[in-house]
Amino acid sequence: MSKAVLKFIRLSPTKARLIAREVQGMNAELALASLEFMPNKAAKVIAKVIASAVANGGYEPEECVISSCRVDKGPVLKRWKPRARGRASRIMKPTSHVMVEVTEAKDK
């Protein structure tokens, strides 16, 4: 089993979890191929983390399975935007922590 972690990525955890749930339990090679054609920013980020987890274990992508792909909430950057009549409204810029665990495939 090998792991890879990417912290403090400027990406909404809610949007990233949609992609993470799709690839969980997939073969790493199949997951990387399907993430390549998804139009989301989260797909590119998660693909990089999966590739890193595969490389950390010294595996080939076709011989391992994504056992867990987790996206946790990171700190939120709080910004202000000027509004009418001297007021200000808050802009929340969320960050995420992406964790991927890869294990060797059992059916060889």
C-alpha cells in the first residue's frame, strides 16, 4: 500500500468529492484514463495525486487499485468585495486536502 497527499489546494472540497467518489475502487490505469477526459479542475488535481501514489509504491498503474480517495476540507481564505452604499460582502475561497491510497491488485 502506498499513499500520496496534496494539501492546501485551492479547490472546493464539495466539487472534488464528486470526482473522488467516481474513481474509488477503480484500477489506477483506468482511473487515470477516465480523469484525463473530465473537464473539471478537480479531475486534473486528483489524477496527479493518483499518479504520485502509484509512483510512491513503485507500482505500474495497471497492477494497482485505488483503495481510498479522500478529500477533506482545508482552511478557508476570507476575502472582501466592496458593495453598494459603503458595505462589503464576504467572499469565501475554500481549500482542500486530497489523500489517495493505492494497493496492489489481488487478481494476478
